[in-house]
Amino acid sequence: MKLLVSFVARQTVVQTAVLQEAGADHILFITTPMGAENGWYENIPMIIQKKEGGGVSYTNVFISEDISLSVLVETVKRHIHAILDRFPVRELYCDASSGKGIHRIVLANYLKNLAEKREIDYFLIYFDTDTRIINRVCMNKMAFSQYKSRFSIDWHLNDRLSVYGATVADTVPVFDDRTDYFKDTSGQYEELYDNLCSSMILRAFFSSYENIKLLVDLKKELRDFLIESYVKEQVDKFIQRIFGVMPHLKKEIVSTREDIRDSLIQFFNEMVSKKEFSNPSFSYSFRNGLGRQYKKYKSSMISTIFYKTSKLSLVSETTALKKDISIFLEILFEKVAEKVNSVSDVRNIDFPEEQFDRFKQKYVKDLQKESRLDTRSQISIVFEKIVSFAVYKAIMDNPLLKETISSVHQNVKLDGKANSLIEIDTLVIFKNGYIHIFEAKSSHVSNKDINSKILVLKKYLGESAGMDIVFPFTEQDILYFEEKDEKYLKKFHSKGLKNVNTWGNFFSSTDKIVVPVDKIGERLVELALKYS
């Protein structure tokens, strides 16, 4: 019979690995005040379950905060002797992975002496969390063995998260033995994911959606203003003001008004038909060109309007009439200039409006109907789904990932301690209990915010959890950002990306693990090889 002595550990996943590798028939757990306060001992029934379904018998001992080393040994001694009297123990194990350092040293030495007196084989067992290497030392014979842990466990999401006191408030299962979230939409999301990895324009969508949306909307608004009914409306108001100062009009007023109206509309139509106005996104050129055209037509338009109106008017002061016409014409032009100025800050952006509309119609339309979230949040949701799909796709395509990953979950909301709510974008549970998180960030984020998120996650998920940040950028993008390649940054800016220099500073200075959006599958394989 094998007896294992182990302190109840915060790292339940690590301790579970040690318990499985030791293969003990009975376990003596020692619960510290911290373990009692945080309820770690409550996980014992879950972590001692064997794959066959039967549990391992155990004894749990509580120790006080100010316990001396001698009292600790006496307490353990009393319980171990009781166990030795009940069971024919032939191998004694000490878990060197858990507990306070000085407690482990003293306890290990006591157990060594006890084993020698009882002529029992005595082992130290230690689990390295970084390498997943099990170190087993037979102290009687000073024999050493090292091997990769074979530990695996069938914990579902609720079980795994409850280990550290968190409960699931909400989640969207993506993949497990019962769920295939993307089964009916995989074609749609595969197209979107592939396009994201290959199209700089689409990557600019996610990181600068609001900027691009503003640009597209302003282009449409400007085009509508210049070409469609709005100009006619302003022209009619202008004519009304001109003729409003002439109370003594003859019957010819109707035809004269129409002549002036047609001349003004033709003026604007001729302006926007110029080649330099074919793309209003080049707003600097557009604005200057419009100004040049206005100056060219202004004098002739004033003369035309004055000539037609003066014949209808009894006004004797022609200078005053010309001044009125000039002022009204300037007011009309300013209406157009205001629209041009509204896009003057968005320069050198060559953006295909049709592609933006197609993306919006296909992926954002339903969210806008169903959600009260702002546009930035809606786009973040789409990107989070893409990241989850990339994880799902990698699992579907790789047998290794299917063997090592237990489940994938999206939009996990946790009710943590102190009633705080934690949100996780994509959560991957490996079959050995390890958790890895892909935090999807479609916009810029600071190192401080990332550090804060990591600390919170460690608090609720334990040390056996890791997190990567995923931005809508490829490996090549991030490389050029880090190098601050001026030509590449300008090219990205021309597709609508805001704050290109800020992105460059972030990627060249961050110490966090950033996974390119086109390398999610490779990252999962790397993790699977590490954790399996």
C-alpha cells in the first residue's frame, strides 16, 4: 500500500497531477490556515477521483497559524501512526510541490527517519509546473527518475472554475464532446478569418472601425449633398432670399427664377464632375479644388443673376442689389464648404466603400438590431467570435489538439469573489486542467490594463492558467510595427488605420505574449505540446 503526505495546495491542478503520478492508496492532507480560509480543502473530493470513478481514501488535518515546527511534526506523527496501524503501508511518499518551504523540509526529514525505522521505501515527488516534469526520488536507494507528467482529468468548466471559488454566470460553449458552435456557420467565419489574415483593409476595419465608418458616412453625405436633393433645396432657399428683397416683381418672375435655379445647379454639377472630385476622400485636394471653381464661377454667376433680376426690379440702387446677390451666393457656397471641411482631417485614405458596406451588412447588421452596445463594442464582439473560430478551426484541423483539449468556451462571465464579474473572451481547457485564455483586443490597450487583467485571472483561475493577447494584426504586421517601418505604417494608415505610431510604440515595448491573428493555430499546438 502507498501512503502520500501532502499539504493542501492553492494550485489544485498541480496537486492533482502529483496525486495521480504518486498513485497513492491513502492520502494524509495537511490544511494550513490559508487553505482553510480559502476553502481549498473543499476540493479534495474532486481531486482524488480516479478515472475509473472510485475515490482514494484520505485523512485531512487542520493546523493553526502559529503552530511551531515541533508541534507540526507531533500532529503529523500522531495521524501517520494511526494510519500505519490501520494499513500495511509499504511505500511512503512526500509531496515536495506544496506547502510552506520550512514546513516541507521539516516534514520530509521526519518522514525519512520514520521510513527508515519502519523499513518502508520512502519517496519525494515534485512537479515542475513550467516543464510538467515529474521528479521522483527514492531516498532509501538515492535513485532518481524524471519524466513528463501523464496527468489528464475530465473536468468540465464549472468543476474547473470552482476550484478557486469562481462560478460561471454565463458562457457560450464553442467545442466539447457535446457542442459544435460553429457547425452551421463555419463557412461564413472561415471566409471572414481568411480574409482578415490576408487583407490589410479588413484588419484596419477592426482596429479603426469608427474612423473608417466616419469617413465612409461623410463621403456619402458629401456626395448626397453635392449631387442630390440637398443642393437643390439650398438653391431654392437662396433664390427665395434674392427675390424676397424685390416686392415689385413682374410676371416674368417664374421663368427668370427657373433660369437662375438651373444656372446655380449647373454650377455645382460642373464642379463635382471635375476629375479631382471623383474621390472626396482626398479631402484636401477636394476642398482646394472646390474653392478654385467657386472663384472662377462667382463673378459670372453674380453678373448672370444681377442681369436677370435687375430687369424685374424697380430697385434703383444697383450696387446694393449686387452686394446682396454676392452675400447670398457666398452663404450658399459656405453650405457646401462646411461639408467639405468636415472630411478635411481624413487625408490620403483610399478606402473601398463597397467593401465596407458589404462587411457591415454581413457581420454587424444583426448586432446593431439586437444590441444597445455602441459601435466599438459591436465590432469587438465580431472580432472575439473570429478569435474563437480560429481556435475552433485549429482543433478541427489537428488531431493533437483534439486529443489534448477538453473544451473551448466563448464570452465566459464569472461571478468571482466579492461579487465581482470577470469576462473572458475565449477560454480553452486542456485535459490536464490547464486553462489558456485568448484575450481579443480590436483596439489599442496599455500594458497596465493587460497586467491588471492577468492579475485578476490568476486570482480566479490559479497559476495553472495563461493568457495571450490577440490583436487584428498578422505576424508580418507586428514585425513591421516593432521595427516602425515608415513605408509599411503609411500604407496601413492609407487603409484607414488610426494611431499607427502608437501601435508601433506598443509592439516594440510590450513584454506580454501577443499572438498574431494568423498564428493562433500554431500557438495552440505549442501549448498542447507543453501541456500534454
